[in-house]
Amino acid sequence: MAEEPSQTPITLETAVADLFHYAIDREDVKWLLARLHPEATVKAATVEYELQLLKIVSVGWCIAYSLEQSPHKAALLEGYWQQVRDYAHELSHTTGLVLGHDIDYFETLKARLDHALELYDRELASRIIATGGHGLGAKFSEGEVSRQYLSEHGVPAEFITVESTGQSTMQSVAVVGEIMDRMQLRSCIVVSDDYHMHRAKKMLEDLGLTVYGSPREAAPSDEWTRRKRFLRESLSYLIWRIGIRV
């Protein structure tokens, strides 16, 4: 009688890696795209983008519901969504490599601050809350750099509040919510890039605030760069919406 081959136990790390790599694999998405009707009016790039997002989220949902009674559910979910978040975080760096140059982040920050200054000068905002912690190896936080820039452009110090601890949008939003609560402020205008606006607004609205969005004027960019940025933001938003805090 033939013996059954022994099976090597699968570790948690291996299971997480296998699920993540399946979620981001594009072969089945390509297969579906190849079957789009030649006269379809929808753009193939749009379909590809939405299918890939749906696949990533669906794998997360399957872990949650298929392993509802499993003692490994929480660890698998945490590991999977952390991998997805790390993947999303790397997209900006990947974009820089593909384009052959680094992204000048200060120019992005400057454009946001200039737009905030415009709103302040038009008396649409009575004060400015500058957010952002220290980047890797940075001497000054993004919030501190913003305060210096705003001061040099005529905004009195008493009308500038700095949040300099946040290392992510979620952390900055939490601190901004506490600041606004102490100041008894109930509404705000979010200034950011268009691809980041929806997530920032929803997070602040979740704190009970009335939030208006005013994206800064978008800098010229190619379609590849914009798709990468929107993909990253969409993944981050979906992770937050389903309650994963990583």
C-alpha cells in the first residue's frame, strides 16, 4: 500500500506572501482585458485598474469571511494588509525610477502652501494648520518647514498651528482633529493634491467635521504617474474604510 506523501506545514509568513502575490498578479486581469469587445467604449486602462483593485480587496474579504473561526485570521489579515500597504507605499518610488528622476517633494509641498496662502489672502480661511512629521534623516519636520514658509509670506505666527508628529495621513488627521476640537473649530478646507483629496476629506469627516476640499493646481504629469498615485491612494483609502489600522 503506497504511503501518502508528507506535507510540509505552511508557515504564516508563507501564507501571507502567497495571498499577496496572488492578489497583485496580473495574468488573470490581462486575460479578461483581452476579451473586451473591440467596440467597447470603456478604456482598457480603466478596466485594468478597477479589476486589480477589486482583486486585492476581494482577497482581503475572503480571508476575513472564509477564516471567520480560525485562530490565524487576525494574523493573516494584519500581515496581508501590511504587505498591501507597503506595496502601495513603494509606488511613488517606483514612479521615480520609471521616469528616470526623483520626485521633487519640496516643489509639491510649496505648491500646496502657495494654494493655502491664496485661500488665506482671499479670507476663505482664518488660520492654517500645517501638518507633517520628520522624514527619514530630516532635521526639520514638514510642519515646521511649512510654518517657516508661511511666515515668510506674511501669515502672522498666531494664525499658524503646526502638527509635526504625523508620519501618515491617518496620524496627522487624528492630531488635527484634536487641535480643532481644542480650538472649537468645526469646519475646514483641506489643501492637497487631487489624488489625495478624497481620502483626507473622508478621514476628517469621520471625526464629525464639515470638510471642504481645495486641491492645488495639478502639476503636469504623464498617465503612468497619475495612475500610480491614484492606485496608491485608492488602496490606502480602502484599507482605512474596512477598519484596518496599519
